[in-house]
Amino acid sequence: MPQGIPLVSNTDTPPVRAAAVLADGSEPGPVYLDIGSGTHVPRSSHWSLYTGESPRRPRAVAVRGACACGWRSNRTHPLDQDDADHTTVGVEAGPYRDWADHLTAVEAAAAPIPEPVAATLAALEEQLAALERLADDVARRALTAIDIGDDPDVGEHTWAALAIGLGLTEPEARTRLLRWIR
């Protein structure tokens, strides 16, 4: 399965996916995955589920690029269900190239961002980068001040207290501080 494309999505649809295509050219409905008792039954439209093993899982013969905006590629790409490496739908394969072409067309048709807005966004990006560098400097100074050394035990200081002092969550504080001692 291509990285970044979830097999099961409870709420969000990935922005791009390889949609299964049946012999008649249609796309099958979602497959409901029975994982036992409970009120939630996950569903998925991942192309690899359409193997023809049951009437509820018809056999996909091809895939096509599909976008979260509703766009579907006119081109289909044959699917070899016996291909263990799934090279037909790899990131560089047809459905994803078709989607990249779709994005290029959408971007070309989109209204340009006015220059003053683009300049403001660029300045904001620079300020955010500076704040991140500052946070790294603060973390380095905090390590020096409490002399953690190579011991991840922070002694009399608790991770919660350090996190509050740095304005971070406890996991963020651990990640940021321990990064400097490894």
C-alpha cells in the first residue's frame, strides 16, 4: 500500500487515492470491515479490498486517480491483483501522476494570490521560523541551566514543570530537550 494512504479512514478522505474500477467502468461502494461487536463498523474504499472474493467485494480490474474534491481521472490503469508488490498503484504509477496533472490544472486555473498578501504570508513564515529557532535556543539554555547531561532523569525538576516553563506540552518538552543530549 502506498505510504501515507490509509487503508481505513473513519472520517477523512485522503486527498488522493487510487480508486478501484470494475469491469463496467464504475467504482464500487465502500467495503464494510466487520471487526467484531460494537457500534462502529469501519469502511474503506481502498482498491486492494476489491478482490472478487465475495459479492460484497467485487473484483477491480483497474484503478484511476481520485481526488477529495470529487475529480476522477478519465484514464484507467490495469490492475494486476496477483502483483504482490502492487507496482500498478505505486506513488509514481498512473493514478498518482494523473492526480498530479489534475492539481497542476487546478493551480493554473486558480486566481493568483495578490502580491501584498503573498508578501505578508512570506513575512509570517519567516517570523514562525525565527520563533522555532528561538524555542530551540531556549531548550538548549534550559538544558544547560538544569545540567541534565546524558541522564534523561531531570532530577528535582519534573517534565511537567519544564514543559510549563518552556510553554510546551510534556511530550514536546521531552522531545525538544532530549534532542540536545543525544
